Amino acid sequence: MPEQSKPDELIQDDLNKVIGTALGVAAEQLETHGAFMPVGLVLTHDGDINLVAVAPNEVAGEGEGETELDADQMVADLFEALTQQREQNRAAAVVCDIHLPDDSTDAIHVMAEHHTGLSVSAVRPYRHAPSGWEFGNPFLEAGEQTIWA
């Protein structure tokens, strides 16, 4: 097996930082508030991790006079904000809540990108059990380049 080059290791480290932080932030919000809103994270050229938030968008709910957060619009707004800031960062991620119908469970979904063009998604199933929140092991899949497209 060939040895990984330094640049590849740095890219992997950057993506691991934003993914790990995003999963931690979402899990902490679930444990504290029982839910979490979509949020962005950036890894600056200086190595700092910063949160990026957007104002929640509301849409009409199912009942009369009810409103719900439009999480899809918030995710789109986050990607737009991160794209506008991309020159200041070397990696970025958006974290949101998704439903996994095949597993009948919800999951934390992190879409992470690196300025070099690598993108990856992490999915971590979770559920609320009588004993508290239970988190499955995260799994990775190929991501879609949006910020540095």
C-alpha cells in the first residue's frame, strides 16, 4: 500500500476536523434541546473553526396558523453564505437533520468540502431511547462539490 503524501494527510485532517466538530455540535444540541437547526462550519486558513448560522425561514405548517422551519431553505442559504466566504477558508461543512427511511430513523448529515475539490458526506444515525439519546456509528459516502464547484 503506497504511503499517503503530506498534502493528502492535510486534506484528510481538515475534513476530519470539520466533520468531527459538526457531528459533535449536532449531538450536543440534540442532547440539550432535543433538536438542532442546520448550521455551517468553516476551517479558516489559520486553522480556526467557526460556526456560520443563517436566519431560520418559516413555512406554513400542517395546522391552521402553524409555522415550521424550512430546513431545506436554511441549508441552501448556508451553502450560499459559505460559497461567498470560500476564499477565507480551506474547508467547510453544513450539518442538518435527515430521515433514513430504510432504517426508520433520523440521522445527523454533514456535507463537508475542501478547497482542493474533495467532498465527503458523513451520516450518523440517532434515536431517542428511554435512557436518552443513542448515536450510531457514522458512515462516510462521496459528497457533492457545491462551495468550491
